[in-house]
Amino acid sequence: MVGQTRNQKYYAKKKNDSTFMEERRQRATAFRSTSAGKAYHRKYWKQYYKENKNRIDEYRKTLPDPTRNARSRKYWALQKENLTKPYIVRLLTRHSGLTKNEITPYMVVKKRKEVQAFRERKKNRNV
């Protein structure tokens, strides 16, 4: 094995020994949990990201966004609560066969009043 350091040769001999690898894993875990280990890894990953930024960003674009559904639910809950234009347009286009382009401002105002009246009737029934 040409070009290997002394440590690399030692590791090549020991890497199939399960007790050696377990001790090595435990030492690495212990180091990572210390403040020095955390600082070391933070510095390492900062440098790694700087050197591989484009590749990492391209890869991240291929992954699904884990918070998208939660953010979408929160957004539409606020829209529904405040009876905003996007929510009213959604109500109008949902089952009517209308498209967004066919909806007029008058239709939005009228539907908003209908929903407000419905909510008032519903609230008075439950009281």
C-alpha cells in the first residue's frame, strides 16, 4: 500500500475488528457531545458547505419540503378566518365551474357577505 500514512495502515488492519470499531464509535460520540467537538464539526460543515454550496443546493431542491403541508394549513386557516380574497375565490371556483379569471370583484364581495351571514346564523344557533 503505497502512499498511506501510519494511521491509515493501522486503521486498514483494524477496521474489520468489531471491538475496535465499537470503541472508535464510542470515542467519536463522546467527542461530538463535548463543546469542543461541536465547535469542530460546526467549523468543518461551514467550510464544507462553502466549498460545495452549488451541489448541496441542487440536491436540496430534489428533496420534498417537510414543512410545506404545515405552512399551507396555517396559511389557509388564516385566509379562512379573515375571509380574504384568495379564500373567497377558492370557494367560488371550487364547485361552480368558474375560473379565477371569470370572477369579478362584485362576486367576491357578495360571497364574503354570504359567508359572514352564514357564520352569524351558525354562531347564533349554537349560543
